[in-house]
Amino acid sequence: MRIDKFLNSVNITKRRSVAQDMIANKVVLINDVVVKASKNVEVGDVVTINYLNETKKYQVLQIPTTKSTPKSLQHQYIKEL
């Protein structure tokens, strides 16, 4: 699954366009490498997001099969490090 779709479907961002904008501004990294929106996410990858005043890291536990997942099931797909 593409990183922009992944961020949206596991509820890290509210919209895919927000995820694409963050990727375009080079604040999203996978395994400490700046990525493009077309980069695929795989189980075990570490996604890092550099916000203005903090950095968050998430480990990918599972790839969702649907376009969106309930926020209550977010823990099945990602783990915050």
C-alpha cells in the first residue's frame, strides 16, 4: 500500500491530500529515508513524521485491506514507538 494511502487509512492523517502535502514537504520518512507518495509500506517498516514541535514514530504491524479503518482498531495496524 502506498504511504499516502496508508497514513490516511490508519487514521494518522484525516485526508489523503494532507498526507501527500506532508510527504511533499519531506516530513515523512520510512526507515529514516525521506520518501515519495508512491513508496510502498511493508510490515515491519518504521514510519517517522517530523511535526513542527515533535517527532512521532510508528511501526507498521499490518497493512489494512480497506480504504479506512475505525480509530478503535488503529492499534492492530500501527504501534507508536
